[in-house]
Amino acid sequence: MFSKRAFSLPQFGLLLLCAAWLLPGLVGHAPWKGGDGEHFVQLWLLLQSDVAPQAASATPPLYYWVAMATAWLTSPILDLADGARLASGLFIALALFFVARTARVLYGAEAGWAAALILLGCLGLLVRGHELNAATAQFAAATVMLYGIASLPQDTRSRWVLGGGTALMLLAGGAAEALLFLTLAALLPLLPAKQRETHPNDWMTTDAEVACPDPYCGGRFRITRIGKRIFRHSEVTLVPLDPPGFRAEPA
């Protein structure tokens, strides 16, 4: 699921580029207007009232747990706002890692760094990724769940990654988002059946839409066959078609 590979010099340079994009904007400035200031006030009120984040209504506990931890660990050298803002940096770094892993699974080994750099080029992330923002925890959890879904057909151990991402998403306040990703994961078993030839009257041929079971959701997923795939017996099992000594019994 996670392979160990040595960093080459170009990869090390790309890693430094990601660090140069991520780290400078996290420290050295007072809370910005907008989301940065609002989340800092929320964190300040939690610290002053000694109320745990999970006990406060409408407060996603995951982000504030991490923000309190980073603020405490860096309190000797950083102000409260700078130390707490490092939580956003950790979640963005986690998101970059799992976006790269997902791209490697879907598009090949060379696509990982490209996907990470494309994500860094998103203008919306430039500001939101460098401020106190609880949404970065949901963003990171979403990338973990996407990696679990993408790698699940190749490695069943990825179900633990999907489960961990679900837990993170729930702790980040994204129950609806977690349900959406789990619905997407539930559709995976249908894809191989749509890739092979079936009888024209088979429901797998005639039916192509899957509806969300939640009556208030209204979501529908359409599975469109864009090509055919050959499934070889040797690709899915080590057991030969005719084991030695096997003899079919007459019907």
C-alpha cells in the first residue's frame, strides 16, 4: 500500500518547493481579516473558557485539537496565532501527500508530483491554506478518503485508509461529506460488472443509474460504459483454471 522509495535529487528539489510554498505564510503575521480572524477568536474563546472543542456546539473538534497542540508545542518560540496556524500547514501537507498518492494509483508513478504541484497552483488555496481555517481539516480528510477509494480495487488493505479518512472527516465536522464519499465507495463493486458483456435483458445492461438512498439527498450516479476490458483469470487469482489432477464429474 505504501512503498518505500529513496528520494532522487529532482524529487528533493520538488519537496523543497512545496515547503517553500507552504511554510512562509503560516507565521510572522497577525490574524488576517475574514476566516483567519474568526477562527482565531473561536480558538481564543475555547482557551479562555477551558471548554474542550468537542463540547462546544458547531465546533469541529479535530482542527482545534491540532491547533491547540501546535500552539502549545511552539509556545516558547511562536505567538499563539502563529503556533495555532501551523495546524493548517499540517493538514495541507497531509492533503498534498494523499493527492500525490491518489494520482500515482490512478495515472501512474510519474503523476504524483504533478498532481501535488497542480494543487499548489490553485489560487483559492494560496490564502485559505495559510490561515486559521477549520476547513483544511475536512480538505485533508477528503484526500485520505479519495486515496482509500482509488486504491481499494488494487489493495483491500486500503479499506483501513478509507475508514481512517472517514473518522477524520467526522471529527472535522463533515458528516454529509463522509456519506458522499462512502456512497461513491459503495458503487465500486458495480464497475467491473459494467465493464464486461452481459445479456441485453440483464439489469446490469439496462440500468445505469444508482440513486442515493437518502430521500432528502436527491443524488444520482450514472455509470457509463466507455470501453471494454478483458479480465484474465491469472490477474485475480493464483489458482489455475484446471488444477493438476482435476477431473470434472459428469453431470
